[in-house]
Amino acid sequence: MTHLGILSLDTAFPRIQGDAGNPASYPFAAQVGIVAGAEASQIVSDKPPPPALTAAFVARAQRFEAEGAGALVSTCGFLIHVQAEVAAAVRIPVMLSPLSLFPLVQRVRPGRVGILTASAAALGPRALASAGIEGAEIAGLDHHAAFRETFLGPKSAQAQQFSREAIEALVLQEARALAARAPLSALIFECGNLPPYADPVRAELGLPVFTILDAAAWMMAA
């Protein structure tokens, strides 16, 4: 039976239900492949990862294909930088970043699409161009110490546990602020740690929220 392959950053924090790196977050079989050394500090950036890490992601993707995976996603939207390389190296559908959903979301929900990202500072012109994004409203969580220290620091310094309620409150705070900035037609969560909070944001704002879990379901259905 085919399964979803999840290319994962090398992290220490717990992957709770709903996180892109938790196989139980999906309604079908899923397997995680951690790429050693791919820490957030190397990946969450407006520039591509070092060539050795790009090669490691390609190699793990090819291994997933050989093991029978039907599609591939990742735990970090900043892997948009290596989307082309990984997709070209296998024959199965690949969407490493929900940022790739932007043109589709903009087509089905015309208007201003918002992006909530792990790091607004890192989501710069190169990353946006890699996804074909223009004219998005962007907000980040990197200025909140509770989020930054849990998810964005070096693996050795990452929290071994965190308060889901506290992170949900921060996500709702930033989503509200983003929606107050300009009328939005939809939201995209760049970060693979954010899908657990999609339903509260949908309920609060009354907007469609798209995550990497939606990309996975779409590809696996194909």
C-alpha cells in the first residue's frame, strides 16, 4: 500500500497531532524521513540551503520513492528553495512547501491572500519568487520568544516540550493582526508546525486556511 513520504528537518521539539512531521496527522499511511543536519537555522532563510543539504533531501526523496511512497511533502515551507531539484529527481508528486499553493488559492479565492510564516524576516524575495508569489500579505511568528525558542533555534537549544495553548494564542494573535491589515480572501500557513491551529483560525476569522496537510491530501488522492 502506498504511503506519504515526509521529508523532515532535524529537530528536537515534539511533533504534536496536526504537525506536518507527525504521521498521525494524516488520514492515510505516512512515514517520516529526517534529514540529518537540516536544522532550522540552515533552512529557514531567504537563500537555498547548502548544496550538501540539498543533495541529502534529494537522496532521501529518491529513497522514499524506492520504498513505495506515492507523494512527498516536508515539514518546512522554506524548502520551497529545493522544490525544483527534489521534484525533478523523482517520478511521484512533490510539494515541499504550502507556498506552492499560492497561485491556486489566489485563483479559487480571488482577492488578497495572507501568509502566516514561522519567520517573516526570512520569507524574502527569493523564497517568494521560488513559489511565484506576488502581492501577499505576510505575518510571522519569529518575534515571539516562545515560538522562536521552540521551533527556530538550534536543535540543541530547542524546547523538549511546549504549551499548545500558548502557541495557539500566538497564532491567533498574528492571524487577527494580519486580517486587520487588509481584507483577506484566504490564509496559507507556510510552517509545518502550524496546521494544529488551522481550525481555531478558521473559526475566528471565517476564512479558508490552507496548510501542507491539504497539499498532501490532494496529491495522495491523485
